[in-house]
Amino acid sequence: MNNLLFAAVLLVMMSLVYQLGVKRSRTLGRQLTEGRLHSRPVYHGMRLLLWTFLPLLIVYLLWNQLQPGIVHSHVLAGLPAELQPQTAQDQRILLQRLNNLASGFGLTNEAQSYELLAAEQLRRLNTLGSTLKWALMMSLAATSLVFAWRSIRPDLRARNQIESAVRWLLIGCSTVAILTTVGIVLSMAGEALRFFSFVNPVDFFLGTTWNPRFSTVGNDNQSGFGMLPLLWGTLMIALIALAVAIPIGLMAAIYMAEYASSRVRSFAKPIIEVLAGIPTIVYGFFALVTVGPFLSEMGTFLGLDIRATSALTAGVVMGIMLIPFISSLSDDIITQVPKSMREGSLGLGATKSETIRKVVLPAALPGVVGAILLAASRAIGETMIVVLAAGNSPVLTANPFEAVSTMTVTIVNQLTGDLDFASPQSLVAFALGLTLFVITLLLNVIALVIVRKYREQYE
């Protein structure tokens, strides 16, 4: 049985078991002469569902995880000693050939007689394993169903059991999210420490020259791993993008929340949000063929030397991309400010603009800061726009009209191509990624401090 058919059959069975638990609890409730059921029938149905299918799913997952290794070990053990694979690579190749023969896909060359015998044994063992698996699953599910069904009674605290199960599910999901973050940080930190065994951390964090030569020699004195040009290019483009996105996005949010009619709002907000769905590669192409040449021609008209691929070009286009992040979130936050606060301000004689500046925006400040933080994190982590529009020139310059490079682009460059993964030229990508993580963490801490400060003043 394939996974799709198994999922369909499982859903049908789950529906039937749920209805069986609900019907059983309702029948008991109608038979009561005094009192009532402790839990509603829906909780009894959910409890019966969990008791029946949770053991089944555990067996299914464990069996699918363990069966291939056991079967493959048994098949390999049955081969003659002279035909045993000597290396792990040879073992993987042989098992792949046997699986192809057993599944009927065949091989590109003629199979040996021992391979045909081993493939037949593999097929029989897989069939036997699947039969045993389904027999064990069905018997376990039936036993659990009967036990849980017979345990339904009026005083059964099914609601408490379901709420406990949901709580543990939420704890598990939170744990997975936390462990994923910890795993990402530890993986980057481990590779970054390997990089710092080649390069002095002081030279990396304070160096002003980025020129990693593609060699496997870690102590190449001609290589430069200074991060400052990349960090400054990242911050410059992000600041330009925020300078474009924050005023436009915030003003658009204020207009849609406070001034626009429901008809205008109904089509203006979806149109703005469409910007968030455009792929970043399209923004990069737009910057390369339209915005960059336009800014260059405008610079020529004004007597300024503006390159078509520059920090300004990438920042302006990235700012356009960030407008819906600030506009949509800020609009949702502003509309959540209680109407009574606006009416109280207007009743005291304040104008509409004064009410917005002194009442609405301070109340919505935590959400607005969160929207700006999201936009800033998005700007710092952007890659495709910078690849096409920034010029990819890792130099330390304060001129936004010149080409620059960013940390994300450099990470892609250092991990692309036929390079030794243990060389500093590749390991530097993990040091840059860890630095980006720390920068984002600092942004969150700063935003939290600002939100708490203004919230305390407002309250």
C-alpha cells in the first residue's frame, strides 16, 4: 500500500472511529437518570480517535524506519564471502542494484545470478515485512479501539485527557522550533570555529579588505578576509531600503486605516500586498534593466556619477519590495486601536491629524516597530536583488552611487563552485552566516527595548 492510499484509508477510518466515540457517549448520556456526562461527546470522540490511531502511527513510523536496515543486513549476510562489498560505497551500489531488480525497474547491464537470487530474497523479505507490519498495526488498533470504547463512561474525564494531549503537542512543536534554531546556530558555530583556526578573528571582524583567494592553503598571506566591506554594504543597502519603505508604507497604512473609504480600501490594500508576492528575481531584473539605467541617466542630468548597478539601485528596489511588509502589518495594527480612544481625543477638541499623531500611533507603536523590524530583517537577508543590482564589488565606500557587495551574496559566492569544503574560502560562509544571525538577534533585542519603553510611557 502506497503512502497516498494509506492516508486516504486512514482518514476514512479516523472519521468512523470518531463517530463511534461520539455515538457511544451520547447513548450513555441519554441513559443517565441523574447528573450528566463530565465531558461533551466531541471529547469522547477525540479520545477514542487518539487511543486508536496514535499507537498505529507509532508502529508505522518505527517499522518503516527499521525494516530497510534489517532486511538489507539479512540479504547482505546471505551473500558468499567473496562477493561481500568491501566499502560503504560498494554496499550502497549493490543495494541500489538489488532494489532496482526487486522493484522491477531493471538495470542498465545484465544482472549476475547471485544478484537475481539476492533480489528475490529481498522481495520476499519486503513482502513479509509489509504483511507483518499491517497485521501488527491492525491488531494493535483493534485492541486499542476496544479498550478505549469500553472505558467510555459518564464520569470519564475525556476533556482533561484531550487538553493534556493538545498541551503536549504544543510543547512538542515549540521544542522542535527551539531545537531547530539551536541546531542551526550550533552547525554554523562549529564551522565558524574551524574557519577561525585558519584566520584570526580580529582580521575577519575588523579587516577592511575582502579578497579571498581560491586556494586550499589556509595561511595564504595574500588573501584578505576582512568582513567590514561586506557588513557596510549590507547595512547601506538595508538603510536605503528602509528609508524608502518606512515613509511610504507607514503613510499608506495611515491613509487606508484612517482616511480611505471602505471601497478604496477594499482594492488598494490587495494591490499593495501583491508586491509581497512578486519573486525577488523579478525585482532584481527590474532593477537591472529599468531602475539602474534610469538612476544613471538622472545622475548624468544632475551632474552626478551614479552607476547603473550600485547600492542606491539595490536599495530603492528593495525598498519597493518592503512596502507591503510595513504597510499591511501597520494597517492591521492601527485598525485594532479601540475606537473609543479616537472618539475621546476628538471629543477633547483634537483634530484628526493630532489624534493620529498623539493617540493612534503611540498605541500602535509596538506593532509598527515589529513591522519595521520584519522589514529590516528581510532587507538584511535579501540576496537576488543585490546579486543583480548592487554590482558585487566588496569595497569599503561611503558613496551609495558606487557598486558594493553584501554578506548574503558573498555566502552564495563562497559556497558555489568546485571548492574544498574544508578550506577557509568555503568556511568563511559560515562565519558570515553566524554574524548575520547575531545582527538579527540584536535588532530583535533593540526593538524589544524600544517597545517596552514606549509602552510603559503610554500606559
